[in-house]
Amino acid sequence: MGSSPSLPAWEIRNLVNTTGFTSEQIEILHKRFLHLTDGKATMRKDCFDNIPDLECNPIKSRIVNAFFDRRNLGLQSNGTVDEITFENFLTTLSFFQHMDDNHTKEDLEYYKTEKLQFLFHMYDTNGDGKISLEELREIIDELLSRTSNTEKTSSSIADAAMLEAANICVGQLEPDELYEGITFNDFFKIMQDIKIESKMHVRFLNMDTTAICK
């Protein structure tokens, strides 16, 4: 493929400001991006097949789809795109950054909201603004895919989780009252005590690994 072309300094500065990565991290990730795309300027979903660590993740397809989700790319519609640029790749990658306590309280709250919105999109696969019981069952199925009796277990876990969500967000339901699904406000309320701003990351995105280049 030859030597990898470098990003111009002005583009790196812009990406530093918009994604929070350092200039050094951006240059490393750009080289990895070009390695995965075989030097092309855009990336398709099948490029992620070259990342061994991601292959072990039970929700690999959701993580990959997140990079092509129009909502995560700031586009004003649902669905996915066929290809993404390096800027798109970096924008989505930024949701997985580890946020330490060196940031201000305001910054941590902002990052937490952004990460929760991103995570919510991974659950809300049809883009209707709610996580339905069926969508909850689907992701629990994936998370439990290596266990036995998955269908029965995931169904009971999802049912219990949805009932708990209803109790937290709207209180005790009447016998004839239905909880239609978890909205983002509900999701935020449920997750408010979890330090998602420091916990939401996947192994292959760690800056100290070279697995993405293999």
C-alpha cells in the first residue's frame, strides 16, 4: 500500500477540538483507519472484520452499526450510511473515550449525557425514540448468546427489566395500564447512578493496543 498519507495540520487541529482526542492519538488512529480500509478514504462495515478483539464481543454487530448510524453522525434522519469517512469514524470513536476525574463536573455531565444518548441508540434499533420490550429482549439475547436456554432466560430478564424501568420512571402501573417503552429521559433516569463516562469503552479501542492493526 505504500506509506500512509498524513493529515494536514489544520485538519488535525479541527479534529482535536471536535472529538477530544490528542493530535498524536488522531495520527495513530488515521494510520489504523487506512490500514483497515486498505488505503481508501472511506470505510465500509466489512472493514471491521479485520479487528480480532471485536470478534469476541457478543454485541459486535451493534457496535459496528453504531459507526454507520445516521443519528451518531449528526444526520437528521434514521437508518445507516453505507460508508464513513475518517472524521465520521473518529466522531463515533470519541463516544468510547475513557473520561477521568481530571475533567470538570460540567464536562463529565456533558460526556455522560452524550455517551448515554449513544448507548440508547444501540438499544433503540428502529429509531422510534423508545426501547421496546422486543428490542430489550434482542440485546439480552446477544449478551447471553454463549449460554444455554438463551431464549427463555433473556425473555424473563427483559420482562423483569422493563417492569423495573416502569416502576422507576412512572411508578406503579394500574392493572390495565401499559408501559410502551423506555424513552431517553427514562433511560437517563435509570442510568444516572452509573459512571458511564468512565466505564463505556471496548477493548479494541484502547489507545495502548495494536490489535486494530493486525
